[in-house]
Amino acid sequence: MKIKFFLLFIFIGYNLSYTQMGSKKDSLKKYSYEKLEEKFYDYNYDGKPKSSNLIAQYYLAKAKQEKNLSQIAEGYAFMYVNQNEKNALKYIDSLAELTRNSEENIYPTRIYLLKANVYFKFNNQKEALNNYIIGLKYAKQKNNKRQIALAETNIAYLNSYIGKDLEAAKVLRYYLDNADYLTENELEKIRINLAECYVEINKLDSASILIKRGLRIFKNKDIYRYYQYLGLSGFYNLKNKEYNNAVNDLSQSKKYFLKTDDIRETNYTLLHLGKAYIGLNEKKKAIKNFTQIDSLVQKTNYIVPEFGEAYTYLIDYYKEEKDNEKQLYYIERFLKIDQILDSQFKYVSRELPRQYDTPKLIHEKEYITNELKYKKTIFYISLSTLLLGLLLFIYLYYKSKKAEKKHRKVAQDLIQSVNESKTKNETELKKEKFHDDLLLHAIENKATKTISDDIVQTILKELETFEVKEQFLHKGITLGSLAKKTKTNSRYLSEIINTHKEKNFAAYLNDLRIDYAINRLAKDRKFRSYKISSIAEELGYNNEQAFTLAFKKRTGTPLSIYLKEIEKIEN
């Protein structure tokens, strides 16, 4: 009767459980793949593996029913997370088979990284390292920054496992500061491990900043993360020999993690709590925590090198208590664990530098060598450019000096010709020059055939008056306005100027003004004291630039040099 009742109880319980699971799966139908993924990770990070596994099962079933290959792949990736080692690897193998011919950038790297995660979780550091190295190789071939970061941070965790916390901290710090392409959960994992490395290498100020931040942010937001940071706070206090604070933090963490499936956090909390009790000389409480570690090791096979401290303390304690039976037991346990650790530790210690550190150093060496070659090339190019620039500067300098010397000579000749002309009346000189021109052109018979001699003579006399009375200094003179003044038309005037002055109207007007400027500047100190713009305006130019350009064109020397030479002579 009792057996029947028991079987009935099991049957009812099974059906009730099945019904509850079925109702949960029914409630998931309303969610999209994106929402299911979000809930999967939320449950996972909250330490609720059963709930996250239920999401993974539903996700995979939904994807298979809809024959959605990309979502089936994600379903396999979710399913492996909360399985035992054997089943986890089976799901990853299914993912590998499904994506064998995938052209997605994340494959095959993803397969190796997931396998490595499984091996790491189940304390097979040897295979974890091998798969991380292969995954890193493919990630670099595909130039996938995110997967490179995931591989290198996990290799950093392995470095920490073998006691190379300083090397691990450098890598973790780099990716924490530079990998904004990682998810917030991935970055948070880096922060937690970095804080732990800082405590290990006694960079306690840096560790304290990260730990306080974590406690502040996650206190009322994420209970799992909060207790992770509280456990780190206990480790930090242990390092500072603040044993009471350490016990307070670690006792709370222990109470929380014993209710979860997180073996790593549980074991480290027990280890640090036991050591804090040793600091307080509470041996029995230390023994209780170390005994719990052994219990979990037997149950889960999760072992890390630090556990050796717990076993040596247990051995010494029972030796003092003269409990030979328990002393022998923990000696045997220690030897067994030490053998496993020795195999794992030796392999990782030997292969990690050979497979990861050495190739990385060789790559860095090649990079630095190429960088130096590049810098050397840039240096020689820069030096050559500088020398060419210097030579060009010297050439231009001497050329400018030579031009300046020439300009000064031209200016001096101009000044001399002005001084020599002082002996004659300027008006007489102009008249003489004008009549000489008439005589010369008459002799050369340059008068045009289309214009009568009388008209030519009349216009030339008008031009003589225009020059003698310095009417060319008036502003706004044009060919038309001058033709009107000389009682002729523009065509006649232009032809006579071209024939008898041997230049066009613009050149004729400019030459008159510049010749006037040459003489007056040399003779009139007050005129020289004017601003160039004022001189230009008085000469009939619209602006300073038009005047200086016209002066240089007419004389062959810049106005500034001409003025300097006048001052030199006068002084």
C-alpha cells in the first residue's frame, strides 16, 4: 500500500512538474528571438541556470520548428551553457556541423572559443588553452576585433590561473579601456577579474576603485554581481589584514553563493573566508570552510592551485590535534589534487608562453622593427626635404640679394638722371623733347595716311599742353575724356598716340605719371613723407597697389628701394 502511495505521489509530482514546465513554455510564445535572448542572458547572469536553460530549450525548439538556420545556431550556443561537460561539447559539435560552410565572420572562431569556455569551466585548462589559441588564430585571420578580445582576455584569465597576474592585468586593463565593441556583461567580467588581479599583485588602490564602483552600481540592480564584488571586497580586506571586515564581507557572499551553482565563486569565497579566520586565530572556523572546499572538489572536480593552501592547513591542523586518520585522509586528498594540478599547471605554464606569449613577442618585435624602419625612412625623407628647402632658401636669398642690388643700381641711376636734369628748366626740357619727337617723326614720316597733317599737328599740340600742365595727374582720365579735351575722337587720338608716342593710351598715361613721380619724389622731401596711398591718389591712381605695380613696370625697381636710395643719398 505504501509503495502504491509512493508511486502515485511520484506520478502526481511528475505530472505537476511537467504541467508547470509546459505552462512556462507556453508563456514564452509571445516573445521574439531577441527578447528570448535577452531573458536567457538575464537569467544566466542572475545565477538562475534552470530558468536560462528552459529559455534555451524553447529557443532551439522554436528555431527548429521554423527551420531558421541562424537561430538554430544560436539555440545550440545557448544550450551548451548550463550543461555538463559531455553534453555541452555535443551541442557545440552540432553548432560546428551546422556552420561548417558558413561564410559568417564569426566562424569557425566561435566554435573554438565556446569549446575553450567549456574546458575552462570544467577545469581542463590544457584543452582550454589549446582551443583559445586556435580561436585567436582564426579571429586574427578574419580580423574580428571582438573575438580577438574574447580570446585574449580568456588567455589572460589562464595567465592569472598560473600566477601571472601582472601580465593578466595588463591585457585586461587594455581591453577594459579600449574594447567598446564588447557587451556590458563582457566588460563587467573583465572588471571583476582585473580587480582580483590587482589584489593579487598588491595594487590595492586600483582594486579598491573597481570594487567600490561595483558595490555601488550593483547593490540594488544585480544581486549576483553585487555578491561577486562583496567577495572581492573580502579578499581586499584579507590582503590588508583587516580580518574582521573580511569575515563580514565573505560570510555574506558565502551565504549567497552556496545557494547558486557557481562553484568557482563559492570555492574562492570559502578559501578566503578560511584564511580570514586564520588571521583571527579562529582555527575551527577556518577548518570548517576548508573542509567544505574539499567536499565541493569531490562533488565537482573543480580545482585551482590556491586550494593547496587549504589542504596543507588541514593536514597541519589534524597533525597538531593528533588525529592521524584525518591527517592521512587529507594527505591523500592533497597528493591526488596536487597530481592533477601539477599536470594542468605544468602544461599551461609551459605552453602558454610558447603558443601565445612568444608568437606575440615575435609579432611585436616585427612591428617595432618595421616601425623603426618606417621612422628611419621618414627621417631621411624629412632630412632630404629640409636640405632641399635650405638649398632653395639659399638660392632664393642670393637671387633676391642680386635682384635687390640690381634694383638699387636702377634706382641710383634714376636719381642721378633727375639730379642732372636740375640744370635745365623742366618745362623747356619737355618742350625740347616734344619738338624733337615731332622732328623725328616728321623725318621718319610716321604720320598716318588716314589723318591729315593739320589734324595730327593740332592733336600733338594738345597733348603737349596735357603733358606740360600735368593734366595727366587728374583722376579718372580715359581715352574718351582726353579725346574730348583735345577736340578729336577716340580713334584718331589712339592712332596718334600709338604712332607718335609708340605706346598705347594706358602705357602713355602711366609713363607720364611715373616719370612725374620719379622727379618729384627725388626733389620733394615733403611729398616723400606722404603715405604711399596718398602719393598714389595725388598721381591719379585709384589705389596704392596700381601705383606700385606701375612704378616697378616703368622703372625696373620697386618703389620702396627707390625711396631708400633717395634717403641714403640725402643723408
